[in-house]
Amino acid sequence: MPVPRPSLSPRWLTLFDTLVVAAAAAALVSLLGAHGRFTVVGWRVTVRSPLNLCLAAGALILLRAWLGGKTRLFPAISLPDPAPIAIERTRLAEPAAWSRRVTLCALAAVAGSLVWIVPHLMHPRWVPDAGDPLFSAWRIARVAHQLAHDPRHLFDGNIFYPLPYTLTLSDATFLQALLGTPFVLAGIDPLIVANALTMVAFPLCGLAFFYAGWRLTGDPFAGLVAGLLGAWYPFQAEHYSHLELHWVMFAPLAVVTGMRMLADPRPATGLRFGAAIALQWLASMYLGVMLITFLAPFLAIVAFGWRVTASRRTITACAAAAAIALPAFAGLGIPFMLAKGIRGERQRQEVQDGSATPIDYGHAHIREVSYRWQGGRGHRVERELFPGTGTLLLAAAGAAPPLSAGTAAALVAGAFAFDWSLGLNGLTYDQLYSLSSVYRGMRVVARFSVIVGVALVLLGAAGTARLLRRLPDRARPFACAALALAVLFDLRMDPRIGPIPTGIPPIYSRVTPDMVLVELPADPQITYMYFSTFHWARLVGGYSGYPKYTENLMEGWKRWPDPASLDYFRKTGATHLTYNCAMEERPWRCAAAFETLDNAPGLELMASGLWLGKEARLYRLK
């Protein structure tokens, strides 16, 4: 006698379907190679083999077939109305013209994107720290110098002598350097140029996210809120020192131009999409790789939702995009590939150290004023990834069914980006790491959180549009203003900047580009690199994402102030040596250091002077 089939309500079947999908997804990820230990809601889960997960998923699928019969999956969730999907595609294929309301909302987004950096606008030479801002100034100035004097060796920095291609040891910030070159060559302090490029990124991000939010929803008010969410996304506060990581404005533009290319495939739309990807790559190779990785599932889902076919028009549009993007990839990628033997790849432990954990998304950076009460509590550097309460609430409103193709793509691709930000703590980044040396070269994969932010902001735009549609037309401008003010309050940022000494030590007036310098004390290498933008001598030391100090230099630093250290400095190829007492963390060592240098045979004093009230000297190594 057959066993009667139990009758389950659509709600219970939907809950069971969720369990089936979760089990099948876990089995698929395990088949792809994800093994290890994970903590899920306090439970410790160990995955050694995909066999048990596959058996469990298979059993659940059979049980679902018996329980539900021919009932469709997730019966409690209403199917999306095909009309909004068609409207979305039409909106992207035939974008609305700019109107007075759109212009006012765009201007409001730009103005709101400047609010919290006013202190920096008033003090353009101040910095949040004396590290990466000076490093960015050096990178911009070096590209400007090479373009003007030796463009054939564009990627040869003056650090880590005698290594070539030393500009490839860190993200090149090539687009920012090109924009800053006229100002540097005009004699403006490279630090001011780098700071200006950092600050201009905020309104540019606000405008880009406004444009993306407006095009995706058709609502300029939703675009305004999206612009503020994007400009002040907390990733910007955490990385306020990193010029290249602020230039994420091309990511939302790539999303919306990619969707437009699928909606209206023509050479013109393909060129716009290719330009957005190329510009993001040139602004930050880190973000360029992350963006391309995100766009793969995002545009695939949009194409599926819109039923895009591989027609001649689609292929032509993609070819036009490639015609713009590929030269940009090659222009930066080839020098980086040539330097691969110098640079090497990140070992798994280094990538592990740069991987986030889910709990990191609950930690806020101390620059986030609204959440300062829990910021700076010993959280790991670059792991304070809290998106903000307003961002999460508006994104949740946008992620609620029914979904358009764009919001579904943002939800799914954003989930992938979240997992990639977990790096080797997640499920799928291990496959990317094994797949390509591009991913094996990324140290802090937690930075994928900025792409998570792009997805959240796009969902937030959809959520804002959904909320505003429920209101009468007369009330919508006031509701938009209230939401915008709430976002500004929620994502308040304190730049936490301070002054930095002006000018450089007077001894560098005697330094010429043909010299090779060893500079002491050893720690402030970034400061010496900034000083070098005024004389362009070659440096044995330096700073980068891949430090490449020679063994002789390291041995000399270890032995200093032993006179024997000078022999190691000579072996590096150094021709001159500087010692700056103002850089010494232990000032009592200065007298002994100068005595050692003055009494050492083979050293000749060339210049001395005061800087910040302390003595600095330049010696020639005979």
C-alpha cells in the first residue's frame, strides 16, 4: 500500500526549499575544492570531503520531490512580474534625458560628498598619517618625472637600487599620476597634488553613484541617496590614507554601462563599458581586478534575466568594449608581468592574514563618528568593514522580492564579493588563488569589501526608489531630503588629519640625480622617498607593497651604528649617506652616530644643516 504524501503548506515548502538550496550550494562549493573549518552561528563545521554533502543534498532533493510533487520551488514567494524587468531593460536601452530635477539632485549629491572633508579642504597639505599619503605623492611625482625625462623607463622608480620596474611593486595609481603630472611639473608640491586627488575622489564617487542609482531606478531622488551612500561608504574612512582605493567611482559606471550595453548592444555602448573598466584598471589595478571579477556573475545574471542572446550586435558591442579595455590592460599589465620575477607572488599565509572574517563586518573604523564607540578596539587593520546602518536598511528594502534583473544581480554578485573578501576564510577564493597569478598577487583580499559596498549601494538605490514610490508626489522631495540627511548623519566621517613639516632638509640641495643614497635612521623610508621628489637621486632603501631590500642593506641596518655597517652600505652600490637626527626616535643616539660617521675612514662630510631644529648631514662614501 503506497505511503500517503503529507500535505505541506506553501510556507513550509518554501522553508524546505531554502534548506535544499543551501545543501546543494554547500555541496557544489565543496566539489569546487572548498575544504576546512568554518564557524556558522556559533557551530564549528568541518568539511573534509564533498561526499557527505552531496549525499545529504541528494537525499533532500528526493525528499522535496516526494513532499512537493509538481509544486514549483519557493511557492510562498510570488513570481516576479515580467513587466518591471521589461521596464528596467527599456530604461537602460533608452535612457531618460537630463532634466532640471536630475541636475539639482546631481549637484546635491556632489555637495553632500564634500561635507565631511571640509577640514581637509581647508588644510590641503595635512595628512591622516605620515605613511601612505607621502607614498602616493612619490608615485605621482615619479611618473611625472619619468614622463618628462625618461618615458622609455616609465616604471623604473628610484628605490631599491639597482632593481628595475620598482613602480610595479605597488599599485601604480597611473590614472591619478597622469592627471597630476601637469601640476607636479608646474612646481606644485606633490603632497598637495596627491591630497587634492584624494579629496576630489569623494565628489566624483558621489556623482558616479548618483548616476548609477538614477539610471537603474529612473528616480533622481534615489540617485541622490545612492550618491551619498557611495561617497561616504565606510571603506573610504578606513582607507583615507590610500589614494588609489578612493578611486572606485568607475565601478558603478561600469555596472550601469555594462547593463546598457546588454540592453542596447551597439559599438557606442560597448565603448562606454570598455572605457569604464579601463579607467578603473588604470586608477587602481587592485580595484580593477575586483571589479572585473564582480562583473562576471553580475552581467551574466542580467543577461539571463533579460534573455539576451549572442547576436551579431552583442558580439560587436563586446568587441568594441575589448578594443578600449585590452590596451589599458596591456599597458599596465605587461610591465607588471615583466617584473613578476622581481615581485614574486603572495604566499598562502600572507593572503590568509589579509582575509576578512564575517565578524569583521560588524566592526567600524574609528573615523566613523556614529560608531566611534566601538571603533579602534584592537580590530585588525583593514578589517573594520561595517557598512553602516542606513546602508544595510536601504539595501534590505531593495533586496526584498520582487526583484528586477539588476537587483537580483547585485544581490548574487554582492554575495560572491562578500565571500571573496573572506579570502581563504571563505568558500571560493581558494579557487581564484589557484586559478591565476593575478589573485596570487593580492595581499589584502578583504578589500573586496568595497565591491560589496558597490552592490549594497545599488540595492540601496532600489530600496530608496521603492520607499519613495509609496508616497505622494508632493511628499517625495521632503522624504528624499530626510533620507539624505539621515545617510549623512549615519556615515559621518572624521578625517583625523594633522600637519606635516614643510620643506626638506637643506643637505638635499647638494644631492644630485647621479648619486645613490643610503639614508639613516632606517625606519622613515617613505619620508626619504618624498624628499627624493626634490632631487631624484637613487635610493638603496624604499617602501612598497613588495619590499625588496638587498641583503647587504639589511645587514648594514642590523649592524648600525657599528662602523662595520659602512662596508655593507658600500656593497649595495651606495655612493653617499645621509643621517637626519630629526628622524631618530631615540635622540640620544645622534651624538654617537655622528661620532661614528666623522671618525670612519672613507667617509667625507659634504653638507650639514638644521631641520626641525636637529642636525642633518650628507657624507660621501669614498
